[in-house]
Amino acid sequence: MAADFDRTRAAYFAGLCMLLAGIAYLDHLTIHEIDLSIFYLLPVGLASWRLGIAWGRNAAFLAVASWGLADWLDDYVYKLPWGVYWASVNHAVFFLAVAEVTGRLRLAYEMIERSAFCDALTGLYNRRAFFTMAEKELQRSRRYGHPLTVCYIDVDHFKQVNDTRGHEAGDQLLCEIAAALTELVRQSDIVARLGGDEFALLLPETDRVAQGVLERLRERLQQRMDTAGWPVTFSVGAVTCQQSPRSIDDLVQYADALMYQVKHQGKNQLRYEVWQEENK
């Protein structure tokens, strides 16, 4: 998969090189007084935006070389002997600056985009992202008749950790839980932190086997906490739907209600049910 991605990037960069060659040829055909330097910025900017700053820098050097080749083919004679070198340095600085600025803007854009959908502390999806992605999975489940499972997890005694060990330890605990959940689920599953010490899992294409799967997940998660010395347990509510509810909100609220039943009945358990028609 990574190899395919690298080939795609290489093919895209090869296309930009062809664009640079075309610009250089057009530059050669025009008179020297018409400066086409600005057109070299297009492939440089595209390389930096789509592929990253390193690729943008490579494109910038290729743009300088292309411009220099077009200039050499023109047989233009500079008034000063070092004029061609000065022009080359100017173009190099100009193209590299564009590559750098465009790449930095891309990184800033990606950071803003991630912050809109990712939890800043754990790196998991946040509440907004979870409901957005879950709604799409629910629509797909409704269209093709595939099962879908939603799981709501609450960390028992989390407040005690904050009160006795401090908020920094509480943050560390949340990060360890997030890392463990990410490792224990499938790649196709969605893990999110909904807020505070509450997490949610979305398991597409998962029917009644979810009960056993989630019970094993809770046990393995608990083992990790015990090994690390964290005095917490987990109250879990989960629901599987064969016939989809009206919205993902209904499904999440139902799983949340199941989780609270566990909290009121002694905590540290999993409560699992299948969505019934009368729940609609």
C-alpha cells in the first residue's frame, strides 16, 4: 500500500516535470524581454502543496535548471559577465521561497483540519468526527442491510485518579487507554473520545459476535490497566443493529443508556443488546 502511494507521488512529480519542460520550451520560443518566470511557480507550488516541502524544493531546483536551459538556448548575452549567475540566484531564491511558503501553508491547513476532527490530547477522533463518520456508516448499513455495532465506554474511578495523582496523570491515563483501544480494534473500526473519560467504538459489519469481541476487548484493556498500576475499571454499553434506527444519535444514546445501567449496577461490566424494532 505504501509502495502504491510512493508510485502515485512519483507519477505526479513526473507529470510536474513534464509541465516544467513545456514551460521551458515556451520560454525558449518567446523573446527574452518577455519573462515567463512566474509560470514556473505553478509546478513548484503544486509539488509543495500536494507532495510536501521536500518535493517542492526539488521542483524549485528543476525549475531553475529549466529556466537556465531555456535562457542558454536563447543565446542571450548579458551586459555584465556575472549577470547570468545573478539571475540564476534570484530565480532560485524566488522558487525556493514559493516552495517553502506553500509547503508551510499546507502543513498549517492540515493541522487545522486535524484539530477540527481529532481530540487534541489522545489523537483519537473527537465527538464531531465520530458522529459524522458514524452517520455515513449507518447510511451504508441501511442501504446494504449490513449489521453495525456501537460501543460506549466510561472509565470508572477516573475522578479518583485526577484527585489523588493530579490532572497530568489523568491525561496520561487517557492517552494510554486511547493507545490500547486503537491497538485492540480492527483497522476498519472507529475509535473516538467523546469527551472527559468517555470513549466510543464503531464496529462496521459486526453482528451479535460483537458481544464476545467487546467482552474480550474489555478484559484485555483491564489487564493493561492492572499491569500499569492504574486503579480503574470500565463500564461498557454496546448495541448491535440489524435494522437501522432513524439516526446515529438514537444508537449512541441507547449504548450510552446501557453503559449507565452498568454504572448503577456495580460498574466494571459489559451490557450488550440488539436494537429492536420497537426502539424506533
